Amino acid sequence: MTTKVGLSGFSLSVLSAALLTAGHSWAAEAASRHDSPDRRAEAVVSAMTLDEKIALVHTPFGYPIGDSPKPEGAIGSAAYAPGVPRLGIPALQESDASLGVTNPYDIRPGDNATALPSSMMLAATFDPKLARKGGEMVGTEAHAKGINVMLAGGVNLTREPRNGRNFEYLGEDPLLAGQMAGNSIAGIQSRHVVSTIKHYALNAQETGRVMVSSVINRSAARESDLLAFELAIEKGQPGSVMTGYNRINGQYASQNAFLINQVLKGDWRYKGWVMSDWGATHSTKKAALAGLDQQSGENLDPKVFFGEPLKRAVQKGSVPQERLDDMVKRILRSLFAVGAVDNPAKAASIDYDAHAQVAKAVAEQGIVLLKNANNQLPLSSKAKRIVVIGSHADVGVLSGGGSSQVTPLGSVKVPSPYPDNAFIANMVYHPSSPLKAIQAEAPKAQVIFDSGEDPQQAAKLAQGADAVIVFAQQWTAESVDVKDLSLPDNQDALIEAVAKANPKTTVVLETGGPVKMPWLGKVSAVVEAWYSGSKGGEAIASVLFGRVNPSGRLPITFPQDETQLPRPNMRDPATTTSNPGEKRKGLFSENYNIEGADVGYKWYEREGKKPLFPFGYGLSYTTFSYSNLSAELRGSKLVLGMDVTNRGQLKGIDTPQFYIGSSSKHNGFTSRLVGWDRIELKPGKTKRVTVTVDPRLVARFDEKVNAWHIKAGNYRVSAGANAMERPLKAQVRLNEKYLAP
């Protein structure tokens, strides 16, 4: 056997025999690195035993749980598979999540990590380049901690604003979510770490998440949630797709042949592997034949479906050998594709200071200024007396709870509203104190802190202050949804009392998503600071004092209240089904056909509802204007353009947005975001902004022919600052066209 030709010059069976007899680590051979990930994966699969293949398609937790000890070789993370050492295939060391490298239950003592701000805050930057940088940071830390699979890439659209995991996702628009998730995934994988994309699909709530069926027309799903996944997969090429806990039209996501085989692996030609969420596998044969490639978190399932049961099914022929080989090949291919085999994850030093600056940049650019009456902000560094109130602002900034919880060094835990739930027994504050950062911005001021527990005491302190900053919070977490969009713990009354005592009151919101604001007309300024990560306190202070001109834009609509939502009342799984079979199993359904593809701002436009704050909204310390909208076909491409001018006195960043709607009575649609740019302008300067429109954004999905269909006719083009303020109008005529799914 000669070494002068590549793998394609060999018979795979001959190579396999040579590997087995020689005990040769083929994957480490430099010559083999020139072959494609597909060919390399095929060669390894052909050299593996049945037991080695089975071992790779199911993963237990990577730490002790219940009666199960930590698997031998596991470093202590969300999941582990042993790999194939004799063939140079590393073990899978899998960890959560998009916001940083987690350390569940401190299983790796003293191992802390940088916490990125919430994904919702990342989406508020509207900055794909920043998403890429954040992903690179997460991938770098994961690789240096010995982790080669990150359970990242949350892209579920916000259909339910009360969803406890919205902070892990990227808002309500498929184009924005897809672009931001895709860039984050690409960043992680550039560091030789596989990233997932999750939770596939329509996993819109935590209430009854393992029982709920998301009911939706397939075409509507294609134009909304599935489009977000499609765009993110195209951009980021994630090595794995994680299915959700939920059912879709009655069928569990992990064994939904339509979602996995037809759409993902068929129409989208996805080459990576499909893993279940932890404890979300329900069968052996059905799941395997529907396209599931790996059972994850098997400790939470009734049995290890992809262990001995799958082995027996393959031996008996009820699951073809080719299907098992395809499962394994997909896993191996992804490892080769990102360089996880050639550049194995291993312990290395981490520049936490540099990474903290990435987190700070996301926070600074993702803070959204919602109100600024009488130019209350920015605050003057010459203020003599500043009162800071509430939300442990003296300690740090709040983070969301659950499997995505990252704990930087010095994080502080306080009891959560769910002390009996070990999974989310504590709320975590990242050690970035807004109080200290405010003191640093105004070193000559008397800065006083009050806990806010006694509204009248806080109001008394606020009297006569040059500035009052009330920090208000709503904590959200995986496994629970909030009961409503109100601020908990009497915080509305606190804000009312303080604002009455001092009109110079600014409210800083630390939330996972939208909240109601009954006090909005009584305060001078409102800042949405989300969950702001490792340097959130400093970022908030930088915006409050004008060191940073706010540029964040809402990636989600803020409703006036719950009555504006498609489903004003969240349903109780115990009482919401009339189907006897479902009732016995505790199953229930949510009807997403109410809004269909019109998620978020599209729903408000369709129904003629005026929200509290619209999608895309955000103020600056300067002002911008828009003019000269154009819409033209350049060959087969639709190109939109407009001029943006900074009319104010300060340099600032704007995010001009383009929308297209169809007025056709047949096959029409409400306005859709089809593009945006993010530009920095000096006072008085103008810049021309152009975007090329993805044709799927002006099409409907035709289920009958399984294709995107652009109907011939006139389309309404509009542009401006947000989904409700689009002063520029134009019209463009498009020809009929069908596009592959």
C-alpha cells in the first residue's frame, strides 16, 4: 500500500482491514487530512465494530446523576460519549450553551467562564459581526477546557413572550434570528468545536414542554420558525441539530419524520447529526427511522433506546445497518468538518480579560433606550447626589437560569422563587456591580444605594436627588414560564413611589423579554438592559452617562399587556385537552395557527394592534432621518436602498430597516423584515444603505408543490426606524417564480 495517493485511491474495505490489523490512528495521518470530511468519516465507519458504533449514538450525562456515576473519561459536562481512541476519534465532551461554557453543579471545581449577555440582548445589537465574535469567544473557552461540542445556537422564535427560555433565543423575526444564530455558530466552530442549533422546532414555551403539541400548518411553519433554522444552518453549518422536547402536530420532535427526514435532511440536505434534547427520546426503531441520530441525556429516558435495543434492532434488520452507519458517519463528519479530530480540545490558558471585553461590547451595543423625556439621559458626571435603587445593583447583574447558566468568578447566588426545584433553586448575579460602575462614572457624586424592599423608604431617599436610577428585574429560567408580563415583587409600586418623589427617575430593566410598564408615563427614562453578562454593570453605566451612545434595537415586540397576544392566557396542561387519550397521558396542544407565519410584529400589523414598543425600536442620544428609498431589480436580484442622515449633535449608530408586504388578496402577506444595516454616522453626515433581498422573504411556501412561490404582482416596500415607523414607501413589481425548498 503506497502513501503517495489520497484516500480516494484506496478501497475502503482494504483501508479498514489495514487499520484494524495495525491498530493505526488513521485520523491523525497528515495525508488523510486532505480528504473531505465525508470521505474521512466513511473510512472510519467502515473500520468500526458494531459496539463502537452503538457507543457513539447515545450519551449519558457527563457527571454523576442519581445512581449513575460520572462516566469514565468524562471531564464533567452535559454529556459524554467515549469516542474511538484506536481510530483517533476523540470522546464527545458536550457542554451548554450559547452564553458561555457552563459548569453544572460545579462538577469541575473552580472552573469558571466568561458569561456573554443573553441571546436576546445579542439580537438587540442587530450586529452579525458581534455575534461571530461572541461565538469565537465561547468556542475558544470551550476548546481550552477540553470540550468539543457546545449545545448552543438557540433560534426558536418568540411566539410566547412569557416563555422562560426566551432569553436564550434571538427574538421573533426569522431573518434576524437566523443571521445572528448562524454567525454565532460559525464563530464557535471556527475554534474546532462543534455547535448545535436548537431546539428544532416550534419549542415556544416551557409550560408542559414535554407534553405540548405545537399545532401549525406546515406552510406557516416553513415561513417562520423553520425559515429561521434554515437561514441559520446555511450561514453557520452547525455540526448538530438538537430537537425539542415538544411535539409538532402530534408527533414528538425527536421522532418527527417530516421535520428530520423530509425537511432537514431532505430539502435542506443537512449533513450533520441530529441529537435529542436531554431525556426527549421516546423509542428505538421509530426514532431511528425518522432520522434521529443520537439519544442524549439517556439517564432521563425510560431506557437507553439507542444502546442495546438499537443494537438488537440492527442485528435483526428492523433498523437497517445502513441507518446506523449513517448515524455514526454524520457524527464523525461533523467532528472532521470543524477540525475537532485534527485539533483536539485540551487544557489551555484563557485570556479572560480579553473575553470580558467581548461580553462588554455585546452589552453596550445591545442596551435599548426606550424612553428619554426631556433628555434625562445621558446623566452628568458632575451630578452631586445620585440614588440607585433595587435588584441587588450593589452586587451585580441578573442572569437567566437553567442549563445555560454561566458562573463567572465571583458570581453571587440568591434563592429563586422555586427553592424546591434543584435545577433552578438559585438566581445568579454576575459580579459586575452597576452601583460601583456608576460611582466610577461620577466619582465626585454622593451615590446612595437602597434595596428597594420598602418603597416609601426608597422614595424618601430619592427626594431632591440629581438623578434616581431604579433597577427593576424579572427573572426567567428554563423549565418554568412567568405567569404574566408584570414585574414581580411589588416593583411596579416601587417605581411609582420613587417617580412621584422625584421626576428625574430612570428605570433600568433587567429582563429576559418584554414586561408591562404601568408607570411608563411617570418616569423620565427607561433603559432595557436585558441580562447583560460579565461586564453588564460597566456597560449599563457607560450608556447612562453617555460614554456609549445607545444603539440597541428591540428584537421582540413589547405588548401593552397580555390581551394583545395571540393567546392571552397560558394553558394549564391538566385542564386544556378534551381528547381522552391525550388527557390520560397529560398531553395538550397549543394552536399556533392563530398567528401562523405572522409572528410578533406581523401579528400586530395584521390585527391592527398598537404595542407598547414595536420590533426594531430603540432611541439614541442623536437623531436620524431617512430619504430616497429605491427598489429595483438587478437581474434576478431585488435591491433596496435609502439614505440615512444623522440630524443630531452626536456621533451615533443607527439600524435602518427595510420591510416588504404583499397586498394581494390571494397569497398575500403582512410586512416582513427583509434587510437592515448598522451604520455609524457623525453629525450632519449621510450614508447610502443598500440590501439585497433573499427571495424566500417575498415568497409563500406552497406545500402542494413543496417549493417557495413568488406570486407575480406589486409588492409594498417600506423603510425606516422600526416595524411601526416606516415613513419611506415604494412599490416594486415581481414576476412569478418558484424556488427550491
